[in-house]
Amino acid sequence: MSERLVGILLSSFTKILIPGIKVTIPLTILSFAVSLVLGLILALVQVARIRVLKEIAFIYIWIFRGTPLIVQLFIIFFGLPGLGIMIDAFPAAVLAFGLNLAAYNAEVFRSAIEAIPAGQTEAAYMVGLNYPQTLFHIVLPQAFKIAFPSLFNNLISLLKDTSLASSITVVELFTSAQQIAARTYEPFALYCEAALIYLIFSTLLTWLQGYLESKLVWKSHDESKVTAKGRKKPMVGF
């Protein structure tokens, strides 16, 4: 490796990292927030007994899971202006990534909700809880714990998918690497450096996932211990 290449890599590291922190990470967080809210709504619609809404949710998920993300990006950023709808590059990317991932998160939430035993819902109704109370106090807290690993995996995938935003002029991590590679004529080294930064971000998220999952496990364990202690021992030997 020549001194020139080493110098390019050292000087470009922060130039690629800073857009990653200022643009890639906010883009990931905002898109994921959109996908969580919309995905949960779609999941609740799917488990509800309203046929029309279930069909709408099914069609939404079918379309966004069945078409390429980059095509969705292009439709929102390049296609909508033809209909008179102008959206800047960053909001367009947030919208595209959020709408796309919502289809996947909806299926994660749906499967997690359906994994909750029906007996718990029936017991909640027996003690006087209505449907919203049962949903928000009994079903969703447990469903979230079940869905958490899959949701976090989707978050890590989304972080890497944000590189596609470079195709609609968002100056994020990968765009910065492309610009430097074009100036220095060192595409292999610069793209490897960009890949390293993505790997660092993904590794940090993976560590965070493991930490949060361990907290959820311990919290569930503590709650079960409290419940067990609160039970009265059966009276025998009258």
C-alpha cells in the first residue's frame, strides 16, 4: 500500500464518517420510527375482524414487499413531481424507507400478537377490561417482547439499506465515499473504507440489541418471580 493511498484513507475516514453520523443515522432513526408506527397500525388492522381494512393492509404489504426498494425511492422522488408533488431528497428517503419497512414490521407485529395465548385475552375480558385496555395493557407489551429481536434485525438492515439514498442525491455515508473515490481514482479502497464504517455502525447496533434483549429477559424473569411470590399457597389439611 503506497503512502499516497494511506494518506487518502486517513484523510477521508472522517469525511465519510461525519455524513454517516449526521445523515445516515438520523435517516435510519426517522425511517424506522415511521415504519414502527405504520407497521403496528397495519398489524392491528390485520388481527381485527374488519374485512375491508384487512384487505387494504394485505394489498399494502403485498406491494411494498413485492417491489424493489430502489424503485419505490425513484417513484417517490422522481415520479411524484410528475403529479405535482415535490418532495426534497431527505424526506423522500425517509418516506420510502419508512413505507417499505412498515410492510415487514407489520408482519413481525402480527405474528407476535398472534403468538399471545387467546386465554389471556379471554381472562382480561372476564375481569372487566375492554378491547383497548386488553390490547394496550395485556397483548402489546408481551407482543413487543416477542417482536423485539426481529424488529431490531430490521433496524440493522435498514441502516445498510440507507446507502440507496445516494441514488436520489442524499449526501450520506456512501455518497461521500463515491465523491471522494471520483476525485482520487481509488474506488476499491474508498468503498472498502465505507464498508468498514457501515460494519462499525452495525456492530454497535448488534451490541445494543444484545444488551437490550438481556434487559428484557431479566425484567420478564423478575416479573415472574414477583407473580410467583404474590400467589397464596394452597390450604391443605383442614
